Amino acid sequence: MSQIKAAQFSEAEIAQIGKELKASQMTLEQAEPLALAKGMSATEFTQLKVRLQSNATVPAEVKEVQKKSTAITQDGAVLASKNSVVFGSELFTSKSLSFEPNQNMPTPPNYVLGPGDQLDINVYGVQQFNYSATISKNGTINIPNVGEVFLSGIAFEAAKNKLQKQIGKIYSTLAGNGSKLSFSVSNYRTISVTIIGAQQSGNYRLSSMSTVYNALHVAGGPSDIGSYRKIELIRNNKIIRTIDLYRFLTKGDQSDNISLTDNDVIRIPSYEARVTLEGEIKRPGIFEMVAGENLKQVILYASGFTENAYKNRILVKQKTNSELKITDLNELSYESYLPKAGDIINVDKILNRYENRVVIKGAVYRPGEYSLPNSGSMTIKDLLKKADGVTENVFLEKASLIRQKSDLTKEYISFNLQSALNGEEAANMILQKEDVIMVFYNQELLDNYNLSITGEIRKPGEYTYVSGMNLYDLLLESEFFTDIAASNVTVFRNKKDVVYNQNDKEKIITFNLTIDPKNPKQASTFLMEPQDQVVVRRIVTFETPQMVSVSGEVLYPGGYAITKKEERVLDFISRSGGVTDEADTEAIKVIRNGLNIPIDWKLISKKPLSTSNLILNAGDNIIIPNKISTVLISGSVMFDTEVPFRKGKNIKYYIKNAGGTAEKGWMKKVYVLHANGSASTSCSVFGIRKYPKVFAGSKIIVPEKPVKTKASTGEIIGIASVLTSLAGILQAVFR
């Protein structure tokens, strides 16, 4: 079973193994020692367990019940759950880490051979010889014609040299370089390793290529109280290496990851001291300490502080024999402080305030936050200079300094801004951190100094008011009147009364001005005020031409403007020269918004004021098609066709020419679609069916009969029940 690989089985074979185990009334837990005794490696059996447990067809009673709070990963590693916050536990809880030995790599020169290793020996060149053998329990292999060669306990490179000498005695060209020797380990033996103090302590059979980290990972890593810093590798009853996993975690140093040999013991003692790091640390958690390590070293294990850490004070909560105590540490004491078991070390955030900030707001060119100089002082004038000075609309008589006092309350200090700019000592005060300077705007300059102009002006909109501005200036900015502007200009102005008059209901003053659009300079006599609203009126008689299109058989087709209200179809056809001899007057129609409106030419010719002589809207299209001398028959007929129009022939004549109605043809609902877009349907008068007349260009359409479905027995019973109930109700009402 040492040759078995869990990955080589298909899902069907995995299911069959599960069935065999059930037939033998054996669980995976019971099968494990038997498989290991037969030579199967512990790693391969762990992977096989994972596949058996994940296969849905394997009986539940075969699958191993996990008694410990652990889980099996796909690569066979055991996940520690309780220990997940201890620094180093991620080596054994991560599914992507297994430290599985690479058995496909060339055998290392220092690999020590032992019983169970399978060797491939190949002599090539002038003489050729191939041989595979497994080192026996006696430590030898028996090579044909050469004899027994003892290889157990010999390093791989030394074994190769020994074989070359022994085989060279028989194959002489090997000694003279006429032939060469190839020597490799095709299958590595398994070794027995005992692990104590792990999540799953016990004896493990591993590949002889396994290392310490591989063995620890298979066993799930240290137990909840196991040490990560003082793991002992015991060989021949002597500690040959003390393994510190933190060297690998912090530096990537794999010097402790040494190869294992048969009967090695890995002992994981209990930890001596652990401390907890909390707060603004990049990797908060529990860290194991060894004697002599200081706080600075623990912080390095945690990858240092975050950007928001307040490094000048670290709070340490410590346990004494009878109670708790706290200790404050600063940056100078990191190296001198030696943490004790159970310490809880908390790193706080920096305060959300600034040590050298001042702020300036209001009427300056660059308001915002500024820093106080590291040496010397900054005055209000200096800060105003940094902010590129005050704006033009600044209020110079007064500004405010808002200062935070020691009790965190604020005080307001007023000063004359002009005096501060002049450098006068009383106003040009020295600034402190968190001071805020408020520079006010001149409220007169900040009023809503806008004007509005709308109507028949080339650039209507809002414009900035300037003192002394007149109406001509505003017209000049808005690029004067349009071509359809009237001379009537209205100005609306807010009434500004100092004294309230309850009888005065008007709040707006209206000025009706007459300004000749061709001579706008006369508007210069009217002075504007802030918030004035100007409206330029439109010429009363002016309207944009609205067009109607006439197309088809008229003398002058094209677009025509609506020159007066309530112009009709007949008016536009007359303006376009009248219909031609080729016009089909029975098919005249108007298209409006994509819909057809049929026109009765005979009626509107006799009665021009009738409603049939449609009043046209802008965008209407009058269509006068040419004459069509055929009739189209379609729908539920034997075949769709188009036949010549014959005056006096009825609808049945044309349907007969289409082969008659089809099996589902419905003559009762036959209808005719005329060339002008109107439609006529058949009707019954005193039991006599009358069909619509057919004209040249008409379309006869025969619809299909609807499919009738017979009522089911249940439906008939339901209807009868309803009728019976209704009859009973009526009888009760009229009794």
C-alpha cells in the first residue's frame, strides 16, 4: 500500500471503497491503523479520508465523526480552531499551506538511505545494465553478478560512489569512463515520527523526505497550550534542535525546517508566557514570549503600529499575585520594558486634533488651514499674507479671532482688520494653535446684485448689476433685440418702502417703456436697480410659418404655409393647382401623426364647409395617389391575388377569382379596405347579408373563423348550478 496515491482514484472508485468499508462494518477511524500498518503513508491516508468524507455516495456510518474541534483540509492538514488568534497558528489553519515534501525533485546529496527506499540503477554507454531494488531490512540490495551492497545509513552521494566502485568490478568500462552510472531513488520509504503536544498528538508514518514543518502541519500544529517558540526535535533520546517558528514567520528563515529520520520525536512543550496586543497594531493578537524579549521585539512580531497609533503612550494591564495593575509606557521605554505573562498591551489612537493648525475663513483669496511655524511666531498679518490677502469686497472695520481656551470652551476676540493689515500691535495678535480667523465680507457688496432680462432678446438670462448701469447697458450685454421684438419693454422692480403701509397691497413697481428696437440708445435714460426684471415683448402679428405638405397627383406638389386660420384640404389642393387627370380622387387621404384620415372628395367638392373637408394642422400631409385599376384579395382565401377592377361586380366575384374562401374563411366578417384608408364591413338587413361595394384600389380581406371549444362536463354542471341558484333567487324575490 506504500504505492497508493489518494489522488489517483476516480469518484466511482472512492464510492466503491466506501461500500466495501460498509460491508466490512468498518469506519474510517478503524481503517486508519490497518492502512498505516500495511505501509500507506499518513499523508496519503489523510487525503483519502478527505475524499471519502466529501463524496456524497459514501455511507454516513463509514465517515469519521470528528470528536475534536478541528477540521480536515483538502491537503490533509488539521485546522486548529481554538488557537486561531495566536501568532503562528496561521501556519496550520491556512488551507494553502501544507509543507508537503516534493518527491519529484532530485534526491538531495545528503539524503540518508534506509530500508524501504526503492532505487533505480542504470549503466549506459559501451556496457548497459538496468536494475531496480528496494533496500532490505538488513540495509542491503542484491545486484545480479555484483552481489550484496550495504547502503543503509549512507548519504545518497556516498552511496552512488560506492555503487560505482562495486559495479565497476564487473562492468569494466564503468571505471574507464566508457560507460556511466545513473542512480536515483524512485520511491521513498516511510518513516515513523512521534509528535507530542500537538492538536492531534500521536505516531505518524511520513515520507522520508518529510521535514519538521510538514510533520507539525499534519498534526495540526501546537495544541491550545503548546509553544511556538521552543519545539524540540529529539533523536536518539537527545534534543538535536530547538525550533522557533517565529524565525520563519518574521524573517522567512527555514533553518529549523530540517529533515526527519525514522523514530524521531517532536515534542511541543507548554508555552511559558503569552501577551496580548490590542488597538492600533497592524496585527493584533496573542504573542508568545521567550525570556529576555522586550516590548520592542513584540511590536515587531505584530508588524508595527498602524498610521493612527499614538506611540508616546502604551497602556499595559498586568496581573499581580492578588490584583491587576496598569503601566504607562512611552517610546523611550520600549526596549527596557520586558513584558510578563498575561500582559494586555493596548495602543491607543492619536487625538483627532492638530498640534500646529490655524484656520482662516471668509473674504480672503485662499481660505483654509495653515501651519504654525516650528520656530518663531505667526501674527494675523502673517496669516493674511499666506492666504494671498483680502478680497475687494472685504469688510475692513471688523474681524474675529475664535480661540479655544484651556477648558476647551471658545472665546471670540474682535479686532480692526485694517489695523491688523497695517501691523498695529493691538490688532495684529500672535496666533496660537487651533485659532480661527473670520474675515467678513462687505454685506452691501454681497447683496444679490443681479438683473434679469427675458423675451425677444438675443441672450436672455441673468447679468451682474453695476452701480450706475442703465437699460441700454443691459441691452448691450444681452446683444440687443431679436427681429421679432416689439417696442414694448416692461421693467418689474421690488418696492422698497422704509415705512410700512398696510393699505398698500402692491409689492412690485411696473414700468412700461417704449424702446424702438432700431434705436436702443434711447434706453440709456432709464437707470437700473438691483434685482430688476426686464421683459421684451414680441410683435403681436408675427408668427412662424406652419407648413402642410401636398404630394401625389396635383399640378404643383410640395409644402404650403397655413396663411389663415381654419384652412381646409380643398384650399391646399386648390393652391397646389388642383388634381391631375391621373389622380384617384376616391383614394385621397391626410396623414396626421402617422394615422390615415380618409377624405370624401365628392362630398367636399359639393359642400366645402362640411366636416369632411378637414381643417389642417401644421405637419399634415395630403396624399393624392394615382389611379389603381386592380383589387387585392387576401386573408382566408385559397390564394392571395390581385385582379382587375370591373365596375358593377360585387365582392363575391372577386373572392371567386381568388379561388373562393378557405376552409376557415368567415364570409360574415369580410370587409373592404378602400384606397383612402376607410373600411366597410358586411351587415345583415332583415336576414339578408349585404356586402360592401368594391372600388378600384380596394383591398378585400376575409378573416378566419374563431376556434370554438366545447364546454366540458364539469363546466356544463357548473353553469347549470349557477342558473339553478339564480332561478331560486329570482323566485324568492318575486314571490
